Amino acid sequence: MRQGTTKTTGKQIESAEAASYPKEELIAQSQALFACQPEVLIGALHGSIETDFTLEAANQCIQNFLQRKVLA
């Protein structure tokens, strides 16, 4: 969730929804956003029917993908 401060009170508030981005945009910026190659994100999102992801959800998909066991 995105956090910010209000100008009048200075208290922190949380927005109700985090921003979501198209899969293609996240893949194009994967090196800057997640420090991984685009191929890793493509593999992590393979099979997902969703087209938009939050940064947190995409990062979680990457972590799950990298922790999978390789079957030979």
C-alpha cells in the first residue's frame, strides 16, 4: 500500500488500493524494479490469467518462481 502524509495534519495515511501495472510494462522495467532479467519475470508470470499486477504481487511471483525446485 502506498503511504503519504496529509498537509493539514501531517499524519500518515494509507491508500486503499496499490497501483497496478500491465504485465508488459513490468517486464520491460524488470531490471530496474526487481533487479532480475525480463526472462525471470516472464517465467514467474507464465500461466497467470491476470494482466495487471501490483509491484508487491509481481515481486511475490518472482520469489515463488525462484524458490521452486527443478524437476528433471
